[in-house]
Amino acid sequence: MSVNLQDKYHEVRPVNDLRQIVDESGKLYAQRPAFLVKKAKGEPYGEILYRQFENDVKALGTALIDMGLSGEKIAVIGANCYEWIVTYFAVVNSVGVIVPLDKELSKEEIDTLLSISQCKAVFFTEKYEKYFQDYPQMLKVKMKVYGDRTDLSEELSCEEPQEGESWSWESLIARGEKLRRDGDHRYEEAPLNPEEMRFLLFTSGTTEAAKGVMLSHKNIVTDILATRKIAGITPEDRTLSFLPIHHTFECTLGHVLALYCGASIAYCEGLKYVTKNLAEAKSTVLVGVPLIFESVYDKIWKQAEKTGKAKALRTAIKINRRAKKLGIDLHKRLFKSVYNTFGGQLNRMITGAAGIDPNVSRGFQDMGFTVQQGYGLTECSPLVAGIPDFAPQRYAKAGSVGPVIPGGEMKIADPDEDGIGEILYRGPNVMLGYYNMPEKTAEVLAADGWYHTGDLGFMDKDGWLYITGRCKNVIVTKTGKNIYPEEMEMYINRSKYVEESMVYGVEEQDDTYVGAQVRPAYDVIYEEFGRDISEDAIQKLIKRAIAEMNVQLPSYKRVKRFIVRSEEFVKTTTQKIKRFKNIGDASAQDMSAMDDDK
């Protein structure tokens, strides 16, 4: 990173582990809200203060130690909620190893991961209770999504379960509180080595392919401090948590970072309630994935066109650009209706897990929002590169994921003539390795500490990283040309008639050409052409959109054949398309040819 950016780093408070974060935040921000929760769905948000969060973490940890779980692995699965994150902190800070599980996994996949990790306890929200009925040997604890106490004086039920039944989460809190009142200090006094494994995160839900990433407190804390240097989160900020909490992007950056900074976290009631909950919680920060931000941006412009205000919006953007050059900030006045859509307080958008369309990033910045894109991997805790909120290049370099984070190193291995090669990263946030998989670890983690990400990209003269795709996704033509599907998808998705797309290589005889599966934006199409539009007509709309893109590309990059999908793509919980699961049995015979391929 250039010297002028380093000089602008935000100040950080040194910490060695997550236990220190809980202790210090509990004292520094004792009377401030740490979480915003609801007693029941649809009710107003209530506040859980930092002093209660500290109390609950220590009480739960004390109860678990008393039940003989020191040093054991403990799984947690379910919807985002206060009890989930308290469990996470309680386990890693003094008890054992936390094993967060993807709530979209099947029972068979969950069984496999519990067997691999040899968990001795599992915490779950009510929906998943039936999954664990066959585990009599495990401690089973049921968590609530709604109805947490918001005042330490509220009495908790401490009733113990009948044999074979699940414990309630609050009964363990009550048990731990009593132990601590009686002088039990085992939790606070337990030794904690910041460099040993305390987090076991599985990167895949499939059986043999499941890899457990081993992380330490040092990994997570160094990533948090590096992120704080480039993101000025303050105690006045409020985030809205809606990405799956088991994912390291949401857990580390959406939760641990916020709690380190003394900010507040509100829990979303579901994807369709994001806008409503943003307003209710008065959120200032939204951590999300590009699909969410791109969808919202799309809706802003569609609404402007529908109400005849698109021209006025474009004029306001031009005025704001000129005003910013003069050091004048007019965005709150010029885009009041846009800000009101998000509750009037949102000002920062943090996006990751995939690349955001540069046009969308610049569009939000034109309206006054701070947009920060980051790039990370579970194996790196997760962030390895990110756009600083103070960098003057943020707008011009909207297609970049930013420079390497403070304390890390990055290089491009074996770059081609365009400077594109595999991205390698080295830093204190790199994993300890894959659980019980030394061979797999050796494949990606060199002896000198360089982690091979499997992603492709290049760095500009200022050291800003641009991602071009995944090594395994690159389409290589018979003439040796490289085509990056992610780039092609960004172009296709810019059509208003396209919801999303997936580009991949199709082998046919002695050549490889570009194929695509496209899911139409049915809502837009129905609104414009009526719900009785034929499938043939939709096919022609998509074909025209691809043709308009093709004419702007060299011939070897052009999409030659395509399929229109009526059903959703199979995705991960962070809304990434699972490429190989979606290709299925599609063949050249199933695909419609573009005109120049007939």
C-alpha cells in the first residue's frame, strides 16, 4: 500500500484474543447497546447492553466447563441470533473449539461433519432439534431466535431437562450465573493460547470433499485489527445482520469487528425484511454480498423510471459530483428519498464474497454512500485485501478489491502477458491448516507461509488488486486464449432483462466455446410485456441481450450458445452460484445458438 494511505490508517486498540475483546468492550461500552433483538417477530427492537453480553458469555462458558466440556469441540447451527454469537464467544474464549455449521446442510451432511470433528455438544435453533434426536451421547442445547432477556434483572428459567431431552440455552446461563455468584472462576482463569486452534470452519458440505479450516485467536484478531485500520467503524454505528452467521465474512466482520469497535448489531427477520429492519434499527452499516446491493440499486432506478424521476436523479448525481470536487456535501439533500428507503441512517456498505459491478459501486458513491469492497477467504480469517474508506482512489478504482490489508503480503504467481496469475497471500491471519488433512494443507500452504488462493487476478501500479476469476473456472480455448467467466457474467447481468447468469466452457469436437445459462428477470419482463408473454419471446429478449454484449467483445470471448433457466440457480448460503452443480446434463444440443454460430 502506498505511504500516503498508511499515514491515514484508523487507530486501533491492541488486543491479543477474543476474550480480551469481551472483557474490554464490556467495560468500555458497558451501558451501550451491543445487540438489538426482538421479543417476537414483528415487534420493536430492544437493546442488550455490552455488560449483559459480557455476563452471558462468561456465564455460559462457566456452565460448559462445569459440565466437563473443557477442551472439547462444540457445534453451533441455526438462524442468526444473539444466543448463537454468545455461544461462539463462550466456547472459543475458555472452553474448547467452536464448529459453526451451515444451516442449509442436509442431516446427512451434518452427521458427517459432526463425525469428522467429534463434537461433544451441539447448540441449535428450534428448527434443527429433530436433526439431533439420534445423538443421546451429546449435550444438546436449544437456542431461541426471539425472546432474549434485555435486562439482567429478568429472571431466567434454570429447570434441567429430563433424560434424553435438550437443555434450554437460558437454563445454562442461569446455571453459570449461579456458579459465578458462588465463586467459580474457572472460566476467567482458564489458560488461553492465542496460537492454538479454537475455530473449526468447514468450507464444504459434501462428504469426502469437506475441509475443516483450523483458525486461532491470533488469526481472527490480526484480521480484525487490520480491517479496523481501513474501516472507521465507531460505537455510534449500527449494523444489520442478515448474511448467514456461520460464514466467516459475516461472523468476523459483521460481528467480531463490530463488538471490538463498540458498535451495535441488529438481527434481520429475513431477506424480505431487510429494508424494513434497516429503518427500524436505524442501521448505519450494511455488510452484504454484491447480489443484494446490485438488486437494491436496480430497484432504485426502476422506481425512478416508473415515477418519472430518472432524469432528475441523473441531474442530482451530476450536481453532487461537481459539489464534491468543491468540498461541498449535498448528498443528504439531493438523495433524501433514496436514504429514506434505508431508514435515513445508512451510510456505509461493505461488500464481499464476490465482485460487485463497478457501475453499481460508483452509482452508490455518487449518491454519497461509502462503499467498501473486500476480498477474503475462510482460510485467511477472512480478509486479505480491502478498499480503505479514506482512499481517494475508491471511485476511480471501483473494479478493484483494494490493496493488501495492513500486515499482509500479496503477489501474483506466474503472471501472463496481461499480468494475470494466481493470487498468493502471506500474513498472520492465514489458517493453521486443514483439520486432519496434511496433504491438502501442503497443496495450498507453502513452507514459507505463502497461501495459494486458487483465485486469479492482477495488481495495478499502486498495488490495488483486481480479481479476474477462479483458476478452476477459466475457459481455455484450443488456441490458448483464456476467458474468465466472472467477467462475462458481469456484462450479461447488466441487461435489465437478466436476473443472473453463469458462463462456462463447452467442449465440442475439436474446439471449446463459451456457453451460458441465463435466468431472466421475470418481474421486469412481466411488468413491461405482460404476464402472458411467451417463452419464445423471453428467449428472444435474452438472445438480443447476449448479442448486444457479443458485438463489444473479441470473437473468441463471445457467447456462442445459451440456455434460459426458469428455475433458480443452486447457490451457497452467501448466494454464490455452485457452477458444477448447475451445469448438470446440459449439452450443446440443449443450447440455443447465437446467429453467428448457425
